[in-house]
Amino acid sequence: MRYAFFLGCIMPNRYPGLEAAMRNVAKVLRIELLDMEGASCCPPPGVVKSFHKPTWLAIAARNLTLAEALKADATTLCSGCYGTLKDANTILKEDSTMREKVNKILHEYGNEFNGTINVKHIVDVLYHDIGIEKLRGFVKRPINLKVAVHYGCHLLKPTKYRNVESSEHPKFLDELVEVLGAKSIPYRDKMMCCGAGGGVRSSSRDVSTDMTKEKLENIKNAGGDCVVTPCAFCHLQFDTGQIEIEKQFGVKYNIPVLHYVQLLGLALGLKPEKLGLYSNAIPVDPILKKLESPIVA
Amino acid sequence: MEAQILAEQKNYVIQLDKLDKRFTEAVAKAGGEKINLCIQCGTCTASCPSGRRTAFRTRQLIRRALLGLREKVLSDKDLWLCTTCFTCLERCPRGVDPTDVILALRNMAVEAGYMLDQHKRVSGYFVKYGHAVPLNEENRKRRVSLGLSEIPPTVHKSKKALNEVQGITKKTGFDKLIGFKWEEGK
């Protein structure tokens, strides 16, 4: 099993703990991750695509050609990157006029988009390519936690470019969490956005954190031990966001935030330091302490 | 008195002769192809997590665009409050794809010179470093402490790759669009 590993910006440059977690988890699951040398920003579906779609598509195409050169499907831990690469890959495969326009630019660098690979979110890889049952066999340390699953937006939507059973009531991420022994708890407005996307975090931080606060409040009320996201940007928004919320609203939540890959790493028996769990703004000690206690059946 | 009222009304009553009748067509061409299907049901506004806490109203935005209130739509800062969560796009009973309409309007707003300063800054990083969120000193150290390479194997590590990315932004005119000055690097 080999994949072109698309890093993006947030993960390598702000939360490298997620990158470390992925590389270490991949070793255990025997997934070969190939570096896409020279890859750039995806670029973001809500930002660069909001400003100038032709630039968004051309840069995304360049990134896709790096995976094509490796002859491997691309995977990523960020749903923003996934949204861009997945949408761009679909558009360029289906629309020959767009493909010609983009290739005219790429040809100047001896490059061409050929549409030979697929784009898979890491959650796709784990759920579809590896599968729940196989994953179950890898669990060494069952996770006895109540987990608030945050799907986020671009992993699921727009469904015209996705392969999901439902964007309103999806199940796959809950299944991936529960196979590790955790309980995925229901909470109010579970499917709501974290507030980071669309350039709102950069232009209207107060609106952005207000959304995050609403989600955290709902998660607190439902008794979640931690938030688990499939996305580096949602991870940043929930984790760094809690520091911002404290400054803006004077409210402290202290709810640990884990990327799904980090939770998986814990279940595989990897040490927290191998998973970058100490690089978070909100300490994860409360959940690590709970893990040491016996599993409540 | 009547003349005064009429003069005041001009400020808030829609003037038919001031409408840009070609605007809807332009929005459709820019990627909001299905804007004409809108029946103003308001499912978009009701589904919007941003509209819950701000004055942003997706239905209103689309209505204004359909009327041809070009300047009002493109200059409205609320246009930038959409997080692109796509909930309205999934729920719209007419298949208007409101998120796509918003993205089209944003592209048009940027072209008309209404780009927000914060977005110019992020775009500047993207053009300069090839990353909208570039590596910083703190995270260089953090990477090393985590057993990762100090510099990730991205455009950060390759001058050739950065030149390519920058070349593409010049080719598409993105550098000019955001007012990026190469000699100043921002």
C-alpha cells in the first residue's frame, strides 16, 4: 500500500505533531508514504479559490502532477487540501477545456496533468482501503473515551464530488472511532462547521471563534472527553481556537483536541510523544490519564 | 416637502434604471450557473452557521444578485462571512448551488477591487512562499523535536519548485490581482 503524501500548510508548518503521528502510524499499518517533493499550498478552497479560480485550479493541478509522477494516489490529513485536490482532480478529469487551459500553463515547466491518480482523504484510506475489520486487528490499547466526532465540511461536501453515503448523517468516522474501543457521543449540531474555512478565520476571527465556541459548548454539555477531527485546519481551529476563545469571551473549555490519526496511534499502542500529542495548545493529559485506567465495559 | 421625500427615497428604494441587467448573466458565467433557479425559499439562510450569528443572509445576497444590484453585492463585506461549509449547497431544493454562487461573486468582488486586506496578506504569503501558512521558527524547532526534517519536503525546500509556483501566479495574473509587489515581497 503506497500513497503520495500531500502535506499542505497547516500540518507541516503549524501542527507538525500530526505529520509525526501519520508517519509513525503508517509504519505500524505498513503504509508506504511517498514525499511529494516540491509540493506547495493546495491552495485553499475557501481562500485562493474565492479570489481567483484559475490560479486555484492551476496550482492544484501542479500538485496533482507530483502524485502522478510518483504513480500513487494522493492522501492528506487536511480536509481543506482534500477538498481542493479532490475537486480539482475531478474537474480536470471531466472537463477537457479546463484541462487544456491548465496544461498550457504547466507545459511551460515541462509538466502535464494526465488524470492518472485518485485523491483520497486519509480517512478514506483507513475506511475503504484498509477497512474496519483489519483495523480492529491492529488495536493494542482500546480507547476508553467518550469522543465528540467532528466531521467538518470538505471531507463530505460538496457530495457531487464525493463518495459518501450522506452528508447529514454520515457514519464512517464514528465507526473508525468506535473500532478503537471509544464511544462516539451524540451532541447538538454535530455536523456544523468549525468556523475556520472560507477565509473567515483570517478576515473575521471573532465570527470564526464564535462558531467554534458554540461547538465546544455543545461538546462540553454532552460530556465529551475530547474532540476528534479528520482535518488539520479544524484541529488548529479547535485547539488554538480555545486560547483565542479564552481571550475573546473569558471562557475556558480545556477540551483536548486530537486528529483521528493521533487517536488511532494511541490505540495502536504508540507513545504520546510519537504522536505529537504534547505539541497541542490544550494539554491532552486528562485523556492520557483516563487511558491508563481499566476499560469500563 | 414631496420633493424632499422623493429625494430621500432615492437612497433606499431600488431604482430600476440603476440595475445592472447583465449582472446575473455575469455571475452565471463566473461559476454561479444555476443562480436563476432560485425561488427565495430561504433554506440557505436557515442552514447557514455564519448567518446564525451575523447579518449575513445568503437568500438576500442571491436576491440582490438576481436584481442586478452589482455594486451593493460586490462591495458588501458580509460576502466574506461564508465559511464554504456547503450546507446550503447540499440542502437547496432548487439545486442553485449557493456556495458556488458565493465563490463566483467573491471572484468578481476581488476583480472589482473589493479584496479584504487580511486576504491580501494571506495571498501575499502564498505568492512569496508557496504556502498560505509558511513555516516559522517555532515550528522548525518543533519539527526537529518530533523527529521530522527541520524543513518539510515541500516548496519550502526547493527553490526550483518555488519558482514554478511563483511563475504560475504570474502567468494567471494572481500577483497583480492581489497587488503583490515583487521588489517589496508583499
